[in-house]
Amino acid sequence: AADEFMKSISGKKPEKTKVIVSSHNYENTPSVDDLTNLVAKIQSTGAGIVKIATTAKDITDVSHMFRVMAHCQ
């Protein structure tokens, strides 16, 4: 869906405008590997900003997000 949207607005948005592509998981926080793959998938759409929201059930879930964020700009 994000790929299709990005194609549909190609050349139609102001040059400095960034598109936010987000993923929301209301059930849990995926593994670090799954989150890393998700970031890569979202980036591959051409998104200017990647947003990921998950449901943390304990402190280790938060550490998953920090580990992934450490490799993002």
C-alpha cells in the first residue's frame, strides 16, 4: 500500500516535503531482527520519515526499539 501511494504522488509533492510512512503494532513489540526488516521495508518505499509504534509489555521490548533506533538517522 505504501509503495502504491508513493508512486501515486511521485512528482506531485513539493521537493522539500517528506512523506511519513508508519507501522503500528498494537499487540506486541517484534524482535530486533523483525523491526530491522520492517525499517528496511518502509525505507524501500521511498519514505522520508519512518515511524514505528509498538506495544511494549516489558522493559526488554523498549530495548528492542533502542537497538533498532541506534542504527537509524
